[in-house]
Amino acid sequence: MVEIRWHGRGGQGAKTVSQILAQIVLREGKHVQAFPEYGPERSGAPVRAYDRIADEEIRIHSGVYHPDIVVVIDETLLESENTAEGLKPNGVLIVNTARSEDEIRKVTGFSGKIIAFDATKIAQEAGTGFPNVPMLGAVVAVLGTDPKVAEEELKETLSHRLTPEVVEKNLKAFRAGYEAAKGVYVGG
Amino acid sequence: MAVELKSWKELPIGGVIPGGATPELNKTGSWRSKRPIWDAEKCIHCLQCWLHCPDDSFFVKDQKITGIDYDHCKGCGVCAAICPVDAIEMVPERGGGK
Amino acid sequence: MKKVMTGHKAVAEAMRQIEPDVVAVYPITPQSEIAEYYAQYVADGLVRTELVPVESEHSAMSACIGAAAAGARVITATASQGLALMVEVLYIAAGLRLPIVMALANRSLSAPINIHCDHSDAYLARDSGAIQIFAESAQEAYDYMVIAQRLAEDEKVRLPVLVNLDGFTLTHSSQVVETLSDEAVKGFVGEYKAVYPLLDVDNPVTWGAFAMPDYYFELKRAQQAGMEAAPDVFLQVQEEYAKLCGRPYRGFFEAYKLDDAERAIVVMGSTAGTAKVVVDELREKGERVGLLKVWLWRPFPRKEITEALAGAKAVAIMDRAISFGNLGALYLDVVSGFAGREGPVFVNYIYGLGGRDIPVEHIAQVFEGLKRAETGELRYLGLRE
């Protein structure tokens, strides 16, 4: 079982991508849970969301304490929260940042694999402005999920609420995030 | 009067009363200590007594009062109090009072 | 069809497929999304249900009672304080033998105010006369909503049924849920047959009549007969549903690796899933541990649970609510079956109040704690001393 913790701020879509990820891996026949942490739900407040992905039925209903992947959508949280807390030594820390991997290692104290890339810039260049989608791309890469399957699900889900042009921009942002993380696998 | 009470197994579900329950079956007239006497001569058929009676105990035909249903009248006296022409008088039931 | 959906979406989907005549509901966290989804279905014309947006839960249950007496199939949903406000009228729904199905998104009761899960709301309605079922997952919540409809409406039962699902843990967490086709659900629940419907004006009846001391007792005894009939009907409907859905539902509870267990846990709701993980881990180490997950809490299947636990040496009964001034309600339920006979040592654990998380380590502590235990002990799991 792979457990993922997403760190974001209210309104940045951490919960949304955690749910889209669940739908993506369901397409690959995985069992899955996706749930946010409910505290004060205010725009801008730190929020956490979680995924559990497994080949077998998931029965555990507790919180996630030792994630395999931690995703930080908003790098300002690196200073205010212990984002690497409980992250398994052989896990992966994925951070949206313009800073280098070494700098992130210093800030978080995490000794395992770190993927640092500027998802905000990717989102701006793609014309969406939301870094959660390139971060989703990175997680899909790290999980070793077929990116085609992921794109199909993303396209279908986003098409319910966005115009075709905006969907295309998001897919572009997703691919760029995927490319940024490609080659690093969780647990491998 | 002996009433045969049913066992719990014989009762309709949820205490429902099939056919509808109505006070018609319950002769509440026996509760009365005072009896209204209606004076047909004085009555102007304004129907205020019929309107106010809590037990629907006034007989009406063609929008005229024709009498009182003593099987159900409990003797509350509202009719006598509301009557604008004092056509109803409350008198003690036989056996009680004068 | 398998989809990722939250627990409240799973409940709303079951409701959409059942398509009751009336849904009277008032929003409250963590139930609100059930009401919101259903309101959307009505607005989108997916269902022909009359949605009654009432001004309180007391009104919600009152409207449900009126509609059910009129002859409608009725569903509602609530949580926590909402149920507290409903309880006065829930007793009336049960007394009038009205088959109202309700999803209860379990949440603690104030004070202090808290929006997270425990079972104090369900415990509040324990003696209301409503049947109570607990779900472990969103899948079970969906399945038992459909089963509840048939159970509630059975002519021998005719009682409200509460389907409990843990607030947030199940309501707000996305899980894989396999739904049946609309036709399959509609076929399973069938046409609603009303009993003494008020709208049948050719056959007038009186509902809610007064009962004096000469009849009140008999009517309450007759109500108990509905509860007495419920277990058999539950098993029949569950078996039929299991065939339809292909999932192995069988019995009033799930006995997980319980047969040869020396130490066992009795629990209701989503914690059972976490406990199974621990049972598996301990079994791999050769420990004889097991789990009894209660599905049907009211009526309480005392005889069957007694038999299932008789072989154990020590049993932890986990209550997710305090019954102030006594041991937990589930504890007393289970132990009552052993009155006058030999049985295991029984310990009561109070756990998970107000959404306190229950990680696997805590469940492991319970199994460990059963090695040294005395009957009647009350322990608090996950509490700071």
C-alpha cells in the first residue's frame, strides 16, 4: 500500500487532486481512499489531504502517519509546518519550489528522495495558474502510473466544469509536471 | 358497563384505528352535570352555539337548529354563554342539585 | 459499476436509485452533502421525489411521519444535534410503525461542540424503537441503505431504520464503491405497499390516537413484536441482497477470524476495518485474535453474539460513546448474553470520542491489554491521562 499526504492551502486544490488521483488509479484497478483533513476550512489556511492506494481492499480507516509520498503544493508551508513528518526514509518528497533540492533538504531535514520543481511556473506558462495539476503529474510519475490513463481521467473529470481550451492547458501542465518527476519511483 | 379489552396481538399496527375514530362512539353525555335547555321560541338560528360547541352536539337542518345531542353534550355551557338571545339555559342534571 | 465516491455520495446514490416519494431533510455537518446531492437530483429531474426543505430536524422527522402515514415511501438523513432534535418525533415514528429510513452520519454530541465522529448520536436513539445498522465502509453504507428499505417496509417489521456511517471517516472520504444498476435497486426494493394510508379517503383511518392505561401497554408490546420480527427479515433480505450484489453479506455481524480466537474485539463502524488490519498482523505472528463487527445493533442479536464469543478467553467491547454513569451500552448488550453462564473475561474500552483517531497501534494495544484483564474493567483508549 502507498500512502500519500498532500500539503496545500485552502483553495489551492489539494483535496481536488487527491480525489482525481483516486479516480486515476481506480482506472488501473487499484483500491483507493482519498480524504481531506477537516479542521478550520478557510481559504489560505494550511490543509492536508491524503490518498491510500493498494492492490488489495483497503480496510484501514485511521489517519495516515507514515506516508510514502509527501506533496507540498505551497512551499511557504515548508517553514510553518513539518512537512516531512513521518515520511518514510525510502519515500519521496515532492515540492513545488524554485529552490534547489539541496535547499529543500536543508529546510525539511529529509534525507530520502526529493523532487523539487517549479510547478507554479509550469502552471503560469500553461496558462492555468494552479500548481496542483503539475504536482499531480509528478505524483503519477512517481507512482509509475500510465500517464495516458491519467490524462484520460483528468480530461474527463475536468471537462465537467472547464472549457476544452482550459482542459487542454491543464493537460499541458500535467504533462510538464510528469516530465519533471519522471525516473524517480516510490520505494524503488 | 363491562368492556372487553383486546390482547396486544389483536391490535391494528401502530395503534391505527381502521374506519376512523370519532367521538360519536363515545357517549360523553354521561359526563354532564349541567344540561343545556334550548328554547326554540327565543332562538334566532344564528348558529353561534353550533359553531362554538366543542362536541358538535347541536342538530342542524336547513341551517336551523333543531335540537341538542344529549348523548355527546358534556354540559360545558359554552352555548349558553355565547347565545346572544339567552335561548339556552343550563339546568342541573337530574339527581344533582335542586 | 465501481466508482470512487464519498460515503455521502454513496448514500445519495442509493437514495436516488430507491427514489422515495418524499425526502424531508435538514442539513447538518457531516450529513449535509447527502441532502445537497439529493436536492441536486431533484432539481435536475433525475428523481420524482417531493423534497421538503424543512426548517429543523424536528420538522424533518415530523414531515416524514406525516408523509409516511399518508402512504409515501420516505427517507431522511441527519447527524448529532440534528438527531437529538429529531428524537422526540423518532419515538412517534416507531410507535406508529412507520418505515422511515434514515442515514445517520455519526457525530459527537455537544458540549463541547465538535463536528467529528463518535456514536453518541446513535446511542441517544438506542431505545427509540428504531432499528439500527452500522456500516464499516461507504460500500456497506450504500448496501445497507438498500437493505434497510426492505427491512423497514416488511409488514411484520414496519419500523424506522437508521443506517449509521461514521462522520468524515466514511462520509467525507472517497472510496471505491460498487453500485448496482438503477433497475436492480428498483426491482429489489419493489413497489411500496402502504399500510392504512391516510390518502385512501374511501377507507378512513385514525393515526396517532390517544391510548389510556388500558391500551398503551398492549400497543408498546405490539411494537416490540416488530423488533422481534426484524432479525429473521434482516437475514432474508440480506441473503437476497447478497445474491444480487455478489458481496458476502451474511448474518447480524461479521465474524472475522473469530472461530478459534482466544482474544477478540467487538466493535461497530469504520474502526472494524482498522481492527481487521491488526488482526491480520497479529495472526501472522501466530496470535489467536479475532473480531466481531456488529452490523445489526438494534434489535440486538444477543443469542448469536453470545454463541460467537463463547469460545474466547478475553473480549474487548469497544464503545464509541460514554454511557455516563455506567459501562458502555454495547458492553452491557454483549455481557447480558452471558448472564448465568460461563464466558470470557469482558473489558470495556471507550474510544474515538469527538473524532479521536484510532491508529492500528491503539487496536494492537487493546489486544495486548486483553492478556491482563478483569470483567467489568472500563478503559479509555487513546486518551491522555
